[in-house]
Amino acid sequence: MPLIEIKNLNKIYNQGKENEFQALAGISLTIDKGDFIAIMGVSGSGKSTLMNVIGCLDQPTSGLYMFDGEEIDKLNQRELVKIRRNKIGFIFQNFNLLPRMPAVKNVELPLVYKGIRPKARRDRAKKMLELVGLGDKVRHKPNMLSGGELQRVAIARALTNEPMVLLADEPTGNLDSQSGFQVMEVLKGLNKKGTTIILVTHDLAIAKYANRLINIQDGKIVN
Amino acid sequence: MFLFLYRTIKFAVQGFFRNFWLSLVTIIILVLTIFSITVVAGINVVAEQAIESVQDKIDVSIYFKPGVSEEEVINVRDRLQELSLVESVLYVSKSEALEKFRVQHQDDQIILDSIDQLEENPLSATIVVKANNLDDYPTILAVLENPEIDALVLDKNFDDNKLVISRLSDLSDKIKRVGIIISSIFVVIAILIVFNTIRINIYTHREEIAIMKLVGSSNWFVRVPFIFESIMYAIIAVIISVAILYPLLGLVAPQVSNFFDGYNLDLIEYASSNFLRIVGLQFAFAVILSVLSSSLAIGRYTRV
């Protein structure tokens, strides 16, 4: 059974209104456990919308979306939050870290919502930071870290719940090339250990880290 | 649970101090709202107690003609006692009336001497009738109009207190109406201010909220601190309004008691014996108001 199965998926914004816009038009896609997929496309092609739908941050207008055997369309908000919390890890271009919290507390955050006890949380967060090579910077606040380090903290946070899939939306977009490649090496290493990774990028050099490439144009998969 | 509570309180306190002046204005408006509603309720209590006191003093005194025998008076008393509208009937015989008269005028020797010079007791027997309700007196008076009874009666004295009650009721109604209008205005302002304060706080935390949601926070986890913050405003507002209200009552209560001299009206005693009830009602009202307006703001501005 594939981890993700998408059939004829459509996403239409402002449906029935003058400014109606079809972001996704009949997307079909399967992703297996352990895959490393790069979704490529120009700005406005629909790649981030697809990412949001896959990450349960947005609901499709029509079509089928199965995640780990569950039909996402049939789930309520509470159940979607549960899936986001337990099965999906997010990495964003702008890191989305809380500026007033040290790295370790940022990494702990998903475990707080999961109700894990403080000691266990702290140990797990430190372990994750060590995994991404930041074991010596657990107390550093975001303003004391470089772009590459910030993204690695975000990766550690995304991994802390042991998600089934890691969604990375332009994870190197705000980084210099060297930091970008470092982050990609971390993601590649995680994939080798079995983590499924879905990467959204418009940079072919970054996309080459994936073992499968999907091109999106005007909301459709072109190859 | 303890950690959740700790985090909620910490978040609420942070929100309070992050927009300190806005929080202060919110609390002041809540204090004014609670205060105005308490004053309206207080006026209602004073009016009700005053009306009750005056009602206690209302009765109908029936004075019988000098020649009427004791048996005839007792017959009338018994007939009145049978009426369900009557609460009590007090029979004052001629000799009792004279005795009372002497006691009342014990310091006036001229009156006492004049009474002594008369050969017969000049006072007539009296019946004092008290009705269950103020509205029952016209029916009782109608019974007394019966020719059989009317032939025995010299005079009837239905107290003027009825006029006092009617005026007191009118005044209390007017004050209540004005008070309700003022309180309603404050309630609307308070809802808008609390709504706006929480909305601004949500806006201040918007990035944090978005991140919390992205990493799997439930709506409940995001919303509770804001609700708690509004409850904190309510608690502070109640404490301030009680701190103002009770000393102020100490100043006003003697004036009110003087105004209603002779009536049993002790506001301090009332406020002390009903302290928990008053504070509880104020607290419940303030919390409902705050939670309602903050929930509106939260529901509108913290959607995923």
C-alpha cells in the first residue's frame, strides 16, 4: 500500500466567484514509504498548493487523497490536526521558528502538543539537534544561529515526532549555496535511514538530491 | 495538566503586560460596567426594602360608634377574620384604647386631667386590619361598606402610606430604567473593548499561532490562553470594583438610612451578609461577558 495516493485531485480557490482560480487540475500521484520526491515548477504552478494539501493544511475541492490508508477528505479538523502532529513534519523556507525560544525549546514544541513529559521532551529534542549536527547549540536562540543552522533546527523540530513523511517547502530558498547543500545532505541522510521526503523547489540542483522528480505546470503534472 | 495551566497563566500574563495600556483600559471599562450594574441592583434592593418596610406599616383602622356593644365589634372582627385576604385583625377594646391613650400622653397632664374629668370613656373600640397584599385593601374596604357594618362604624382610616409606596415605586422604576440603559451601554462597550484587546493580542501573536498550528497544536491549545487572559481581566475588574464599592457603601449607607428614617434599611448589613452572593454574581457576570467577547474574537481570528 502506498503511503500517499492522490487521484484526480482539484483545488479551486474562490469557486463560483469572479476571481475563481484553479490551482490544481486533476493531479494523480502515488508516493511510497521511503521515497524522496522533488516537486518542481515555476512560481504559481501549484506546487505549494499541492504541498499544503498533502500536509493537510488545505483541503482539496475534489478528488481522492489517501494518506496512510485514511481518506483525508472524510476527516474533521481535529483529526487533521492529529495527522499533522503525529505523521507529518514540516520544513519551510522561512524556518518558522519562535524567535524568543532557544533551539531546544523550538524542537520540543511538537512534543508539548503531544503531551510528552518535560524530561522526555528535552532528551528527545537534544537527540534530534545532535542528529542534525547542532548538539552544541541547544541553548542558542534563533538570532544567534546562521541560516543553515536555523533550517537544521527546523529539520530537527520536524523530525522530533518521528513523522512518516517530511514535507520541505523550498528548504534552501533562504540559504546561501553552501548552507543549502549542507541542509540537503542532512535530508538525504534522513531519507537513507527510511524517512519519506517530499521536497518543493524550483532549483534543479537541489531537486537532483531526490530520486524522483515531478514537474508541475498550471496545476497539472507534466512529467 | 499542571504544565498546561502554568503555560496558560504565563501566556496570559505576558499578553496582559505586552499591551499594558490596552489591558488597563479593558479593566477600567469592565469595572465601570460591573459598578453600574451593581449600583442599579443596589437601587433595586433599597427600593424593594423601602417598599416592604412601608407596606408593613399599612393597615385599616375601623373606629366604632360610642354606643356599639363589644359583642357587635367582635362579630365584625370575626367576619373580617374569615376573609382569606386578611392577614390579621387586631381588636382594641374601649378600655384598651383608653389605656393606650394614657400611655401615649403620659407627659401631658392637661390631657390626662381632661380625660379624668369625663364621666365616660370617650374613646371607641377599634379594629385594625392588615391585608396579605397591598392590592387587597380595596376589597376589604368594600366589605366594610356593607350597610350592616357601615351602620356601626364611626370612621375608617386607610393610611396614606399607599401614596408613599406608589411614589417610591415610580421613582425606583425610573432609576432602574435609566440604570439599565447606562449599564447596557457599558456592556456593549465592554464587549467591544475586550473583543478588540484579545484581537490585538492575537494579532501580536499571529506568527507564533501559525507556527503552533503548523507543528500540530490543537485549536484548544491556541485558544485557552486568550480565554484565560479575558478571565484575568474579569477577576481584576471584580477585585477593583469590590475595593471601590464597599468603602463607598460605608459613606452612602448612613445617608440612605437617614433618608428612610424609621424604616428598617441597613445597606451595610445587607452588603455584608450577602458579600459572597454579590461578589459571586459580579464575578459570574464579568467572566461571562469577557469569555463571550474573547471567544468571538478567538473564533474569528485563530482559524487554521
